[in-house]
Amino acid sequence: MGEFEHIIESARRIVDMEVRGAGRIARFAAEVLMRFAEEIEKDFDEKMSEASKILLNTRPTAVSLYNSVNYVMNYSGDSVEEKRKDVIRRAREFIQWVDSAKREIGRIGARRIRSGSTILTHCNSSAALSVIKEAARKGDIRVYATESRPRYQGHITVRELADEGIDVTLIVDSAVRYFMREMDYVVVGADAITVNGALINKIGTSQIALCASEARIPFIVAAETYKFSPKTLSGETVVIEERDPSEVAPESIRKSGVKVRNPAFDITPRRYIDLIVTEIGAIPPEMAYVVIKERLGYTIPSKEEITLVPEHYD
Ligand code: RUB
């Protein structure tokens, strides 16, 4: 078990949300696999595959994690040394993809935001914040951020924005409809985008989308293409992670026979989404299929497991 110690510890960090947010999780997984590959002496394929499984079993909704592991695991080579080299190259490529995509999304997304606007965001999305920060660099922007119970990722968001000198207001999740008419845009991130253009993001996102639609406020999603779910092309649905009740209610309530449910994410149908800003352009949700087929290079698999076609990545 000693050999897998670092992998297990890394998986624990993802489960406990020390490393969180779909993009960061994906980047972290590529780094962890790269470091692991550097140390393997024998049984390279078996060990890499075991390490991948451990990482994949952490947060089921983050499709970026699956895409990251799949990208790195598409290595080739005859000898252990060749395989190791290829894993390292692929992991570096993926990390580079994560970093450049975020910058590009900021650049593209900010063009859609008029100076003088107020933006509502939910949870803590590095892609959404890339858009907001870039818009604030170019113009005058105010932000409203939800707390995002039960884990309060909104606190990370407001600190991050305040540190950049951006005018930011924290609100409770249930105040979204109260403030919606004062907003000009909603900008959120994504844990996954399905083939039919639905968004899976932090619990509460779909209620916000509903309020935005009612108030006719544009609802914009910032999502790198590795957040798009290839498995949905072959009919699988995205698993919604349900976390421990202790995040929501104290022991006295949990022990009193009250049931507590704690889904971490929800699904926003594409009709509530005006635009998905990706690193390859701002697209309507209806184009999700094209991204999965053309950009991620997937076809409906004939075998059980789908693998990436590496040539389709930049
Ligand atoms: C985070 C969350 C974020 C997306 C996108 O959930 O829902 O909106 O992961 O983030 P959690 P990013 O805190 O449970 O991981 O744009 O940084 O990938």
C-alpha cells in the first residue's frame, strides 16, 4: 500500500475539499498522476490504472476529473521509460490547457459585460471569476455573491474579489430573487455540461437560473471544454454527488430521526442558459454536442470504456 500513499492522501484532499472546484481538481489530478509516474519502477500500467481509479472515486460530478485522468492515461510507449515520459508530457499538456483556458475564457467572457454592470455569481468558480475580474479590469463592475451553503464557498469568492479591489456584496442564498432585478448578468461556473447543453453546477444554480429567466437577466456560464461530458453522448447521466449530512445539520438534529439530504450540485436545463463561454469561443448551449464530438474527439463507443482520441486536443 506504501506506494499508493501519496495517491490516497491526494484523493483524501479532494474528498475533504482542500482541493475543490472542477478546474482545480482536474489540474491537481494531472499533477498527482505525473508525480506518481515519476516514481513507478515496475508494473507501470497496472499501477497507473489503480492510481487513476482511486482519484476518479473522489468527486463523481466533476467531469473535468474524468477528462483529466483520461487525457493523461492515454499515454503510449513500449518501455516503462517511454511510457513515463509520455505520461509526464500529457500531464503537462493538460495543466497548460487548464491555465490557458481560464485566461482565454476571461478575455472572451469580459467582452460580453458592459461597464457599469452588476453581476451575480454563485459558489466559487475560477472560470466565472476570470470573466468577472477581466471585466472589472476593463470597466466599472459590481458583484453580488451568494454564501453558497453548506460549505460557504461564497466567502472565498468575496475575499478573492475584495482583494482585487472589486466592489462586492455577500448575500444569503435565499436572497437571490430579492436582488435579481438589480442585476445585469448572472455569471457562474460549471462542474459539467451535458451533450444536450444542460449545466451541472453548485446546488442552487438552477434556482438562480429560474429567477434570472423570470427577470430576463442574461445567464452566462463560464466552462472550459474539459468540463463537457463525453459519457452523456452515449446516454449516461452525470452523477450528482450527495455529501455527508453533517455538512448541513448538527448532530442533535441528525440523531433525532430527522432525515437530512445534501446534494452538492443541481441541473440547469439549457433553456435557462443564454451563453456558455469556453476557451474556443462563446457558444449557445445547443452546441455542446459539437464540442464533445469535435473538440474532445469522442464518438459513441462500441466498447465498454470510452477513451480519448488525443489528436483532437490542442
Ligand atoms: C464548485 C463549483 C464551481 C465549479 C466550477 O463546487 O460548483 O462552480 O466547480 O469551478 P465545489 P471552476 O466547491 O463543491 O467543488 O470554474 O473553478 O472549475
